[in-house]
Amino acid sequence: MFNRRFIREKVIQSLYAFYQGGTENGRVCEKNMLFHLQQIYELYIYHLACLNALADYFHERAELARKQFIPMPDALTPVDLSQNEVIRQIAACPRFTLPNEAFKFNWSQQESLFKTLYDEVLAAPFYQEYVSASPSFENDRTFLQKLYKKKVVPNAVFRSLCDDRSIIWAADYDSVAYWVYTSIKKAEAGDDSWIPDNFARTGEDESAEITFGKQLLEKTLLHGSEYEPLIVEQTENWEADRIAVMELIILKTAVAEFVNFPSIPLKVTLNEYIEISKRFCSEKSRIFVNGLLHKLSAELQNRQMIKKTGRGLI
């Protein structure tokens, strides 16, 4: 679920905390990074849990409508969202139910949130399209995608619940929303494999992305002091203390990747850190980092410090 761009960003954020004196040593730095990634997995489950709880609210309203003394016409009876096939996959999948129970999310006090979402969904054109279409898994999936993207993600109350729970959740809300949306998009009938296992797990079965993040953090911490003079050499009459902390961390991490990851193409590393600088640096700093990254890659090649394996990697 984590892509390498996101992992690189988390490595850089962890290094920033380390160099600013917020972390005691490299092991603590790694532990903090992994904790942050685990928090993001929890946020992913929280988003799915919100959809599941909203489906329960739809179910309750549908049941109430059916029990009225004067029954409503079927066309006016709210759909029982708990019967949506994608929701049913979520509700039955152990990769959701087990962490959902472990995290102990409490939705009992959020009735006003669900009432607002319920009213907004019933008034939405995509809801009318949903109830008018012939039942199918594809229809269920498309409806849930639209409900999530157009109503849940932009809801200020839901976002506030996430922000209040964790500063990490506040920072990565949009990234997780994108992952949840793209996960739902991959759902297929009879196959719940789109619901991920704990993608932040560590140990023997940790993902390749987590392993990459740990190694990148370790190599930058171990060799960062060696890379700093090389970086300064490529600047024109600049001392190290004139380079902003974040710029220097991005450059050190990029050099660590250039030198220590032979299977990652040079152009990929260049492009990744140029894009990362757009998020963490000012416009002027981005131009500085962009130019310096190209100089560093050329100098490292001249010194034969970059050794790539495989075809087409330079």
C-alpha cells in the first residue's frame, strides 16, 4: 500500500526530527518512523470503519422505513447499504474486522455525522443513479467510490475526527483517502484481496517498501556526515551552514540512494527527490535542490561511486 515516494518522504521527516534534536539515536529514529507508518495503517482502517458504520446507519434507517404503519413505496425506501456487495466484503474480511476490533473505534457518539452523510447521499444524483440501475457488483462498487470520494472524504466533521485523534493522521489524511479510494476501485466480486493486510508490519514478512525505508534511513544516518562535504563541494562558494536543514537532508538522502541502492535507476532517484523537494522546500530552494541533484549525480558517476546493476539503470 505504501509506495516508495511516500516511504522516502517519511524517511526525510524522520531524519529532520533526528537532526533537529528530537530523537536520541538512530534506533529511536527508526522506531519513530515505523510508529508513524503504523499510525497511517490505523488511519486506513479508520476510513474503512467509517464506511462500515455508515452502512449500519443506512441499514437502521431502511429497517425503520419498512416498519412504519404506512409503508413507504419501494422507490422511497432508503437503500440498505449494508447489502452493498463491497461493504459486505469489508464487513466479513478478517483483515478489516480484526484490526477494527483491536483499534476500538467508537462510532456511537457520531450519529450527527452519519445523519448528515445520510441526508447528503440521499439527495445526491449518484444515489438516484444507483437505486435506478440493475443490481450488480459493478454498480455497488461505483456507488461506494462516489459516496466515499464526494461525501465522506470532504466532510469537515469526519476530517476533524481524524485530525483530533493524531497529528500524524492530520498530515496524511489526503494520502490515505487516495489509497482507500484506489483500493475500492480494485474490488472484484468474490475476491476481497483488495483489502490489505497490515502494510506497516515489520519482521520476517515485512513488505519490500518497509525494508527499503529502513535501509534508506540507516544508510543516510551512517554516511550522512561523509556525504555533506561532497554536497558542499558542488555548491558555489556556499558553506554547509548556509544550506537549509531540510534541503541538506533531502540531498543527503538522495546521495545515500544513489550510492547504496544499485537496483534503483539513476533517473528514478533524481525524479523522486526533485518531486519531494516540491513538497518540503520553497520555490527558490526547489530550484537549488534540483540543480544540485544533477551535479551530484554527475560527480558521483565520475568518482565511480554509483554502480547500478541491470540494463538501462543509468
